[in-house]
Amino acid sequence: MINNARPLESKEHADGSGVSLAPVLRVFVLGPFQVLRPGEDRSIVARTRDKSWTLFKYLVIHRGTAVATDEILDLFWPDRADEDGTGPLRSTLTRLKARLEPGRAAYLPSRYIAYSRDSCALDPEAAIWVDCEEFERLCQAARQEEQRRPEQAVHLYLQALRLYRGDLLADEPYADWAVLPREYYHRLYVVGVKRAATMLTSLKDLVQTQAVLQRALVIEPYDEELHLQLMKIWLAQGQCKAVIQHYGKVTRLLYQELGVAPTAQLTELYQRAKQGAATDLGVCRSTPKMRTEAHRQTAIPAVRSEPEWVPSPQETAGRRYGLGAFTCDPATFTQLVQLERRRLARQSTASTVLLLSVVESAGRSGEPVVDKGDRGDGAGGGDGRPQPVRRLLSLCQECLRSCDVLSLRRSGRLGVLCPDTPVSGARVAAARIKQAWAAACPQAKLRIRIVPVQPEGGLRQRSRAEDRTGVR
């Protein structure tokens, strides 16, 4: 996605980021959006959602292409009264030019923006430096140097990774025109991190490798290969406790956010860490003597490891991590079930509902326990002591995925909507809840009923329990 814009001088910024200090307009779109006029070191962007800046972002993404005026008008002013008028675009461009070139006379053409009645674009000859273009150039240069000069390739990769402060145009999450470029640069960043980490490991620079991987996991926490590389580094350094902590965090994250189990490689590393084993990487803890001068100049600051102990899932019964099922009131739960029935009518997937009730061993058989402080909407707390129903609610929030929906009924029963989960998957979830419940409240019995959600329009006689929950 590199264009043929004029190359810039190679003078580096004072912070070593590789940003040119030549008299050019500097634009940062990776992470927080910033625009720096020539010779200035402070961004002129005050409100990133201003229409003029949104238009400028669009032109930056399409740099090197003359975008049709009608296309821009239809995208940014779809409800304009005059379909043939260019007034909204011209007035927005006037404000944009004034911000980019405050000292320019009104009769002089802009140095950066080329506009006609038919098209609009950034001037391909303008002195504009864009961080995503420099990031892509550095990644490609590093790729070419991997075989010939590995240390130079690592140096280039580290320069590129420093430029990636976050996903492209993160302040425009709902802009359709930014989705594909954002995914492209995000993927380029993840691949660059993996290559840089592999090469740094071969150069026995584990400290820098760990810093690169930890920073990448802040941006991309769902890539299991990045977690695997980081855990291998820790295991090679003998940090078995860190591996065990990280494994518990990763398995919970992957299950609750994506509904997947850890791979065999992650589980194997976890088992080896429990046994105090070491990997066969053949490397030891990095020292300053093992790091080249190029590495020091482009070093990425290490991310502090979390002090909190994060054990494996088998050791975390009853612990909260801020994740888990979405909790709502009974009316909202019924509406969500109805929407799920409509979705299933259009898709060939299966969903289920779990109906949970707590029965005290000393009470009548089949009599659910009701928290007297509960109003049926998930609020209230009784006398402040842990009640069986409220404890069950807390356990379900921990054991279920973030895409699951949980509701506390007035009868004291809990309903759980499990989207895209067949009966076999619901049985696994039910077994997990029962196991956690048996450890937390052995004096009370938990009953779980699994009800498949039928697509809207399906023929099936409703039961009394389904009438009360809205499930069919």
C-alpha cells in the first residue's frame, strides 16, 4: 500500500523514532491521530471528529489517488439537499487548508491539497510524511535484510515497531473506508513482531524479545502464537511462575472472549512450567554485552509484568477478572432470546438456554432457594452475607463467555442464553458450572436444565417452563 510520493530526507527525530525533521507536514495515523506543521513539534488537531479532519484522514488513506468529488460528497454528505452542489465540500476544504497553512494567501493554491470539480486528492508532489507509509517501508526493508544481515534486519524491525503506536485511525472505529487499511497494517505489525522476536531470540537477546512481545500483546491480545513465544522466553529464563500466571490469564481470555480452548503447545508449556522444566532454546538470560549498539538505539521499553498472581483455570474457582457473561434483567433476557430465535431462522447454527436453580439439602425437594434481598433485576444484596443464589450468579459470570447472557429470575432461578452453542457445548458449560458450584457451596444442590432455542417459525409445543422464560 506504499504510494509513489516523493521520498523525504533521512534525518531522525530527537527521540530516535526515525521521523524526519525536514520542512514537511508530518501525519500520524497509527494510534492517536496527529498532524504537525513544518518546523513544529505540537499537533494542531484539537477535535479528531471534526469533519475537516475526517476528510483529511480519508485523503491520507487514499494518498496517490484522485478521489471523485461525487464519491466524497456521497460519503460525507449523503443527505445534502442539492445533489449536484459541491458547497459543503468546498467550505470544508477551505477550513482544512487554513489549518494546514495558516499563513497562505487566499488566492494562492494549497501546497498539500489538489481540488477540482471532478476530483480531490493530496498533492503527490507535496512534502508530506505519513507514519504508516514509513512503517511499511521499514518492514519491507527489514524483510529483505533477514538473510544477508540479520542484525540490520532486527534494527529496521525495531524502528518500524516503534512507529506503530496503535491501530490505524483508532478514533474512526465505525468508518467503513478505514477497515481494510486498518486490518492490513495490523497484520503487518503482528507479522513484524513475530519475525523480530524470532530473530532476537536467535541473537540471544531475550530482554528485548520479551519487551517486543509484551508490547504487542497489549495491541493484539488474541494471537495465541505471540503468547506462546512469550511463554517460551520466560521458560528459557527459568521464570516458571510467570508462565503459570500467563497460562491462566490466556486460557480465561480465549475462552470467555472467543469460546476456544488453549492449543496443545500452550498446555505443554504450562505442564513443563509446573514441573520446573526448561526449554531447549539453548539460550540464557540476556546481558547488556549481548546487545548491539543498534538495538540500544531502537530499544523498546519493557512492559512491567503484572504483579497479580493469575493461576490456571482449575485454581481460579470463585475469582473475578472483570470478564464473563453479560447480566441483564428478565425482560431484556426474553427480548434477547426472541432476537436469537430470529437469527437462527436465517443461519444454520444452534443455540441453547441453561435454566439453573439452587436447592438446599435441608429444604423441600425441588424447592429453589430465593435470595430475599433480590428484586429480580440483579440488584440488592439482602443482609450482605453471601446468599446461594447470588453466589451462583457470581460463579456463572466467571465460568461463562462474554458473549453469553445471564439473567436472574424473580423465582430465584437463573437463565443463561448461550449463542452458537449446541446441546453438546451446553453440557460442557453446565459441567463447568456444577464443578465450580460443588467447590463453593457443597451444602446446596444445583440443578441445570438445557433447553435448545428453536428458530422462529419452528413447530414445537411449548412447555410451562418455556412460557415463563420466553424460550421456545
